[in-house]
Amino acid sequence: MVKAKQLYRSKLVYPDGAIREMVIWSVPESPERPHGLKYRLYYGSAQGKCMVRYDNETGKGDHRHHMEKEGTYHFVDVETLMDDFQKDINWFRRQKNE
């Protein structure tokens, strides 16, 4: 059995205590993960509330959590995934400062 191999891990704590954590693994390609990646990108408040998360857990495929809502995410490539995630973080941070 081929195991997952961690490709990327990053954690950032913002000055206000909010947390951004990104983890990406290489996994065997499958119908559920045709791109051969498993990922979890998380952004949450200092109080631990998940604001946005992108992941592809078993049984759900690529999807995005935006507060209480969950929807399908169209995975293109890692660069686009990280860009989309950062855009969501920027949106939340702007809302907080308005």
C-alpha cells in the first residue's frame, strides 16, 4: 500500500490571533482524487471558529466550507487552490476591519 506523502505544511498566526493552516499530501490517484492530492486549508478566528476551509475528505471530494455553508469546489491546480483560499481569507479580514 502506498502511503500519503506530505508535500506542504504551513501555519500562520495573525496578530489578531486568527489562524491560517495549509497541509497538502501526495496520494495515489483515484476516482475520488484524480489529481493525486489530499489537502486541508483552514482559516479560523482566534476563538476557534472556522471561517473558511477547503478540503477533499473521503466521500466528499473537493469542496469548500464558508462559515456554515458547504459547496463543491472545482479543483484546477495547487496554485489556484491557494489563490482562491487566500482571496477568501482576505475577504474575511476586510469584513472584520469595516
